[in-house]
Amino acid sequence: MASCYGLILAGGLSSRMGTDKAQLHRNGQTMLEYSQSLLESLGLEVLISGSEKGIPDLFPELGPLAGIYTAVKHCESENLDIDAMLIIPVDMPLLTHQLLQKLVRVGGAGVATCYADCYLPLYLPVNNEVRSYLEQVFEEREDGKEVSQTSPKKSPRSIKRMLATLNANELPVEDTQALSNVNTPDEWDIAKRLIDPN
């Protein structure tokens, strides 16, 4: 198998939740610990982008693609031998080992792979095409001037746009609840009742 690392995206502001989503408790584990255990169950070494325990974002508050770029640059600076990443957000309390295992199995052929209409979790080959795309999107200066996120000369900083460019493989979704993320206290309460109906 290619040298694949797990990556947890934990750098969001959690503004709608009102508290750090990585520290929410799910069956005695924080969401960060639960996410880490899912990736470790697949035999992956785990990187964390954002949060107090993670790699500081190179571009704070610019969304999940910035977290991915940060992790790729970190691997380069640490000379880590990495061919792919299995990327998950920290806010999917119903995510399962089986769903992630399927992404690794299909994506292991070297193709970016996600579930239909759900761009995370994501199996992402870390090849020259991906590196070049990320460098282009996050290049800070052009002709010596700062380039804004909305500049027409720049590619939008979105995972969706990156996956379209890479012709990503989209797998059918059999369990939409398992791929739900939580952003508000109400959504968190619903997820907790699904995890433990008692």
C-alpha cells in the first residue's frame, strides 16, 4: 500500500457551535480522539491540522483546503515519505471505519476519492498534480502584490473545485447520516441520540 497518512482537519472556528468541536465528548472520547482512533484503526499515522494539538494553519480561517495545504507543506518540511492522505473533518461523530476503509481501497489506485456530494472524508493522492494545484491556489503574491481570494486570476480555495480539476472518483452514499457533520448544539444533540439512544 502507498505511504498514506491520516489527516484530521480541526482548524475551524466552531462559531455556530459556540465551543471547540474537537473537544466535544462522544462516548468518553473527545471528537479529536475519536477521529484519531478511526484513522489509527486503519493502520495510519495521524496528522492534525489546526487545533491546539495540531500543525498551525499557514492560512488561518481560509477553510479546509488551507488545512490540507498546510499538512502537505508540513510533510515536505519534515521529509515525510507520503503518497496519499485520508482526510477527515473533526466534526463527523457518526463516521465509521467501514466508510473510510472503502475510500482507501478505491482511492489506493491513485485517484482522489470521496462520496457523492460530500467532499469530506477524502482520499487524496499527494502527487505532483495535487502539489501544483495547491501551490497555485495558495501562492501569496503575484507581481509583488497581495492577491485576494476572490481575484479572477486565482482558483477558488475550495475542495469541490480541486476535486473537479482532479476528476475525482465519487462513490455512492449508502448512509447519509454517517457522513453528517455537526455545526450547532442542536445538530450535536441529534447525533448524540443516534450514537446512544438511551
